[in-house]
Amino acid sequence: MILHFLFYCQIRTFGTKNCASIVENGCAKQNIGCAILSIATNNFHLANKLGEGGFGPVYKGKLFDGREIAVKRLSRSSGQGLEEFKNEVIVISRLQHKNLVRLLGCCTEGEEKMLIYEYMPNRSLDAFLFDPEKQSLLGWRKRFLIIEGIGRGLVYLHRDSRLRIIHRDLKASNILLDEDLNPKISDFGMARIFGGDQDQANTRRVVGTYGYMSPEYAMEGRFSEKSDVFSFGVLLLEIVSGRRNISFYHHVEALSLLGYAWQLWNEEKILELVEPTLCELSFQKEVLRCIHVGLLCVQEFAKDRPTMSTIVSMLISEITTLPTPKQPAFTTRPISSDTDLAREKHILCSINSLVQESIATLWVEEEYQEEDEAGLGFVLEEISHSHTSCSSTSLGE
């Protein structure tokens, strides 16, 4: 009882003055300190570790009232730092959609920087999609609802929210699943806010995950809504096939999943792409439509790719006639000899070990966009000078 009272007093002392600088329009987040999070996660015990990404480890925690939370703790050795932390707080705290993960609060005490999210009991999509023992739990109806949910979440980010958001790191491990396996897009540390009539931007620091980045972004640093569309297309094909895009490094023709799908499409054998457990005749038409839409999303040139609004309409058959897809990006890799093929395999294996689905920084030094017009300059300044936890008063009570 004494311990509970002390923590209660700690929370009341921190108050909500920092919340106002992070969350606007009355959407106050809950205030929690590092000591509370330490207790909730059993001192960040390894047994409570849910996973780890470019930001750092993620832990499961339980508050005094029994609520379960996910605590994302910035690693001191992380390639993502304070800017990404600020960015994620700013972006996700201003968004609200059933297919986006919900931020409950954040903590910035001393050198500690943590984000507190709603806990997703089924963790991330990749844990089911690429696990032979769990794949069967995702039947076609559930997979289609996941595809549609991710699509609607992106429509919200691109068109329907107060801010236009480009996610820039959409992948299977950033799609969390709730208790009913409903999808929620997460990890907004690399997201960018577009203002006014802006439809694309350039960067000298390309961040994202190998296998999901569009060619114009990976090679030229140009990103737009169509960059997210490309990533969505890769993810869609992964969901249908049950295979990672980068799992084809050992293929005799050194094809990616996109190249393999394109080859089967041209040979009129596209059903061979589908995971065997999904090959029910009653779903065949819907599965083929999804593959068709996926190929439209991964076309090499951004101008050829549909918008997310159009994609969702295609998926639910509001648009019945689909255009013929053009050749996807990254579908050719000239291999001149067995030695070269072996070298390609070694390089890709090394990349897999190094990146481990985390953020891959390809170039250096990005000039961050000015966001003061959206009222965000003040937010960044407040977080930079904050040495207390931020967000309302009930989370640790």
C-alpha cells in the first residue's frame, strides 16, 4: 500500500504540463515515470521482452490496475535517436484510427526515452505469416481482412487524417495483431508529415527495410504516398504467398518474391504463388484479385501505381476492371556465373544477419522538414528540454 501511494504521488507530481506540448485538442495521454515502468516490466526482465527493432527492445508490462502495456525503450546504441523518438510521439499522438496502434504515453526521464502502447497479445504479423506452425491460423478470410485493414489504415494516413503521413517503413513486423487478429500499423519513427499541396519529398538519408523500399526511394531518396503503396504491395504478396520477399536469395534464377510472382503471372501459373493452405476454390477469385492488385502496387514507376484509396476500392470490388500490371521493380538481377550467384547469396545472408528486419540506413545526413506550420516546432522544443515523463494521470495509479 505504501509503495502504491508513493508511485501515485510521483505521478501527481509530474502532472500533465508536458502532455499539452505533445498532444493537442484535449487528447491527453497518461503520465508515467521510469520507476513505474520498471515495476510494470519486472525491471525490464528478459522474460518480458517481446522483441527488438531499430528503436530498441519492446517489453510487456502490467500496471497496478491489471492493464497490460507494451513499453518501447530506446536503446542507447540504437541508430534511431531523439529525432525519431520525437517524430513518433508527434505523429502517432495526433492520429486515431482502428487500424493504427494506440499510444498511451511516453517517458523522458534523464537519458531514458520510452513509449507506452496498448499491448497486442498476438504481437506482429510476421510471427504468424512466416512461421510454418502458425500459418494455418491465418485462413484466407482472416488474411483478406488483414490486407483490407492495413489498406484502410494507409488511406487514413495519406488522405483522411488531419495530417498527411508517409509511413516509410511498412512491413510485416510493423503490423501488430490484437486479440482478434485485427491489424494495427505501428512504428512511426520514420514517418514524415506532408503539408499543403506537397506530394513528394527528397532526402539524402534513406531509411527503411530492405525488400520493402520502392526503387525511387532506395536509389534517389524520393518518397511519396506511392512509396508506401510499393511497400503495401510487397506486404500483400507476402500475405498471399506466406513467404518473405527476401527469401528468394537461394533461388536458381536469383529472383525476389516480386520477380517470382511476375514470372508466374506471365506463365499464367500465378496460383502457384499462393500458400497451399489457402487454395480453396471458393476463395480463388478473391485471391487472384489480391495478387493482381499487389502487382499493380509494385510496378517500377511510381506514376503507374494506384493510390491507396483506389487500391482499397479494387480490393473490395468497387472497381471491377483492373489494368494490366507492368513489370515490377527489382525483378531482374544479372548473374553471370555460379561464383557470382554464390557471392550474391553471401551478401544477402550477411544483410539478413545485419539488418534483422530493422531500420537500414543507406545514406547519411537528412535535412528534416520544417514542421512549424503544423504547430510542431514548439512540441520538439518542449520534448528536448523535458526531463520528466510526459503524458495523464491514471496510467500508473
